[in-house]
Amino acid sequence: MDSAATTTAYSPLQCLIDGMAQPLLIVDLMGRLIHANRIAHLELATSRTLHLKCGLITATAYSEHEALCAALDKASQGKRSMVRLAHQLVIVMPLLDAGQFIALKLERVSLCEHTVLELFARHHRLSPTEERVLRELCEGLEVPDVAQALGVAISTVRSHVRSLCHKTTTRSIRQLVERIARLPALAAL
């Protein structure tokens, strides 16, 4: 958050935005940073996709800066667009009711955020091992790969998958992972 934002009271809307697990930045029409949620600040600190230079948001790769500027220009005309920066999609959209501001929404960091998975596991009363199996499945591992990662037999992982499906009233790993993917993303506190 910039100095102008720190001098005002921290609004409930800012608290909500900061609780999102998806990087979200608000800039003016020139690309000056107005607000960035916590996860966006982490993204800016790594400079993987975007970075902050003299108060302006720029693409990390010089070759991609022109594409970002074009997307910001479209947003200033009231049009939404999507641009790929450093192998990550960024949605650029005007905030029509907020005046002359633009939102930059970056892809979720992962399909299965740690906080969301913990809440899901607690809600369905999953064991720590079932939660670990679910985490590995959400990362895209197949049952044999999960077994290897956990150092257990494939049959043990299949047993955990059956238990997961029973506890979550799903019929398959795919349905279970899709359910997790649809959950609202939350940032860690």
C-alpha cells in the first residue's frame, strides 16, 4: 500500500481485498499504484510478472511492457482485456463506478490454496493424512505419484481416496478436485 493509502483509515473493503488469495492491484490511468492487496505485494516483491518502479506498475520483462501499456489504454477507454506477462495471465479491467481507476487481476497462485484446503478439510473432518493426499491430488499428482511422495503403497492412497470421496460426497478424484477449485480463494492471515 502506498503512503496515501496508509494515512487513511483501513476500510472494510480494503480488508476484504487483502483477504483474497489472488493478486489484485488498483492503478490510475497512468499505471500509478493506488492499492495492492497482500498477495499482490508479495508478487511485486518477487518481480516475476510486475514490479513497481517510481510508483508505476510495469511489466518485469521489458519486451512485455508495451502489451501492458496497450491493456491499460484499453481499460482507460472502458474495455476489459487480458494480457500474458511472464507466463501469467493478467486481466486488466476498468473500475467504471470508481472513476479513473483500473484493476489488474493476476492468476491465482495455485489451484488449491493452503488456507482453503485447511478449511475444507476441517469442515469435512478429514484426517491429516487425508488432507495431505488431497493436497497432492490438487497439485495434479496421480495416485502412484502420491504414494511415492508419501512413501506408502498405492493401495493405501486408494484407500484414502475412497475415504475422501465418502466424507466429501464426491464420486471421483476429478469431482473432488473440481469442487476444491471452485471454492473461493483466501489468503493466509
